[in-house]
Amino acid sequence: MKEKLEREEYRSVQGMQKDFVLVMQNCLQFNAPDSEIVREAQQQTLTRPKLLKEAALKNNLFICDE
């Protein structure tokens, strides 16, 4: 996601959010439920709206309130 941001491949927050959800789903699917990485993914999911908004504003992405 960081590389996509740097290459300006995202046009909106929704595209970035879609990738974020995929990363979190993969994390949960391919790691043990009690692993540190799963706990971190769960924490990141809780803070996602704030993280995505900050990244969108920093990278001048379109934000749609849906």
C-alpha cells in the first residue's frame, strides 16, 4: 500500500480502504488466531478510519462520505 501511495496509484480513499481490508483478511486467514500479527491486525482495524483519512489527506486523495 505504501508503494501504491508513493506511485500515486490510488485515486480515492475507497481504493485504499479496499486494499487495507484485503491485507487484514489475508492476515487473519494465513496466521494463527493467537499470533502477534493477528492481534496487531485487529488493532489496526480499529484505528483504520483515522489512519486512512490521514493518509488520504497527506496524499491529496478524494474523500467520499458514504
